[in-house]
Amino acid sequence: MADLTLKNVKKSYGDVDVIHGIDMEIKSGEFCVFVGPSGCGKSTLLRMISGLEPITSGDCVIDGEVVNHVPAAQRGLAMVFQSYALYPHMSVKKNLSFGLENLNMPKAEIAKRVNDAATMLQIDDYLNRRPGQLSGGQRQRVAIGRAVVREPKIFLFDEPLSNLDAELRVTMRREIASLHRRLGNTMIYVTHDQVEAMTMADKIAVLRAGRVEQFGTPLELFNTPRNRFVAGFIGSPPMNFVNVTRTGDSLALADGTVVSTGHTHLNDEGTDFELGIRPRSLLIDPDGPIKATVSEVEQLGTESYVFGTLATGETLTVHMAGQTTVKAGDKIALTPDTDGIHLFRRDNGLAVPAFAA
């Protein structure tokens, strides 16, 4: 296990800056997820930590040692790639042992590590097969096993589940989380899937355009997003947003509908905001102040999603437990749960302090 600290880490390709001074501390044994849209810099940041990509400026510190110029093979890290990166002509057993053999490790130790990893990951029945004879999930287990046998200080995962089908992704993310609990190593995991981030992480770093928008626990990011981007990215289905203006201690939608905030004051000088509210915090209520026309309904048996359109043309998603008789074309009224209201400034997207605490 090891601590990892990034100090004002930057990356440029010529005149193009792609990572803009990232500061972060990941404590020993934590499972940290880098999440963000495609092109935000999360894989580049992971490759800089691994040593596969040079750092333009700043420091990458592992267990108190600056490793900027330490070769990747000497950093004590192990990386699992999206593409598995297995040797197709080698057996599973050989894929697991090959890196250790190159380190001239004693054969008895190699055999023990390979057998232990194969048993842990339930691939001991496939040791004599080649990767081409395995399913996608089995190949991913082999790729993880190749990292496990090295007994690294830190595991690095670069979107390891993106090539798997939806059902297998759920199974594999549970297995990786279980592996973390058993081994206790520091793990850094890159994904664009915020559900993976929420279900697996101790800490999440939300990245956008080479910057960390917010770093914290999954529930910190869900409950108190720092800005509109984080609020909209974390949570499934995503948060609803509608334009509002301040009317005393209440908020007015563009059509004049007044919504009570549940707060005695708004600690902000601006008047133009976006109201954010999660689908689970909108309640269908005959006396609700917000009027909408249902455009679509998704019934999933144990839960339902109702999609509505306001008179302003803005859209809202409502998450309901169980089943519903609401159908497309219906007129509905909605009441927001005031505990679930977030407010963001329209000029810079930052959360309004009265709602951010």
C-alpha cells in the first residue's frame, strides 16, 4: 500500500495544455475513481502517474518519493488496460507468470503467486487455455490477475470494463470492489461511467477539461456538489435544471410559477439562477405548483420514470417508486422536496452557499 500525492501537475503537448495544475492526495488503501466525460484528461492523468506519460511540470509523489523521472517499471505500480493487453500466444498461466520471470523471481514464489491469484479470481480452471479461448470477463480477470501477482503498491485501472456487456460490467465491478477489500491496496480507477464511480469509490475526482471540478466521497459529491457540472454529472438519472429568478425567499420559474425553497434567506447577491433538483425529489401532487405535460413514461416494474415538459419548454424527469398509471399526454402537477433543492448561479455555475452546506 502507498500514498499518492499530485502537486500542481500539468501536461502539455507543444502549445496545447491538457492538464491544468492538479493537486490531489490519495491515502494508502483508498479506492479513488477519476470520472468525467471523454477527453477530460482522466486517462492522461493515470498514464502520468504510471510513468507511461511524462509530466510537463509539477510532482507525482509516491510514499514521499518524487517519481517524475522514475521509469514506469520501477514505480511499484501495476496497470490494467481497457484492451486487456494479454499475450495471445501464451497460456493464461504464462501470461500471469511472464512478468515475474523477467524479474528473475524464484520459480517457487512465481508458482505460489500465480496459484493464489488464479484461485482468488476464479480462473484456476483456465490456466492452460489461451486468451482467445476465454470470454471477455475471463480475459479481464486474467488481466487483473497479472497485476495482482506483482503485488504492487498501487493498482491502476484504465476503463477496464468498457468492453464488457452491461450485466457482466455489474458483476465485474463488484468483483473489483471485493478484490480491494481483500487486498487493501491503494487503487486508482478511470471511468466515464458515474454509476461505477458511485458504487466503487472511497473518493471520486470529477474532471472536466483537464481540471478537477470536485474531489471527495461519493455522497459528498451527490449531496453537496460544488457546481452545476458536478451536480449534473453525478447521479443517475441526472439532476433536473430549470432557470429561475429570485423572488424574496422564493424562486420564480420563467412562466411565473413560484417555488418555495424552504430557506429563510438566499445568501447571494445575484438574481439569475438555475434550480437543480434530482428526479427522486420531485413528487407528483395534485396541488403542486409546477405544471408539466407528460411526454414519455418508462415503467421498470419496481420503479418508474416520468418525463415532463414545462410551459417554458424545459424538461423534468420524475423518479417514482413502483408502478404508475400516468401516461404520455397527461397533465401533471409537481411539488419539489425542499430538502432536495440545489441552486446554482447562471453566470459561473457555482452552487449558492445557502444551498451548498
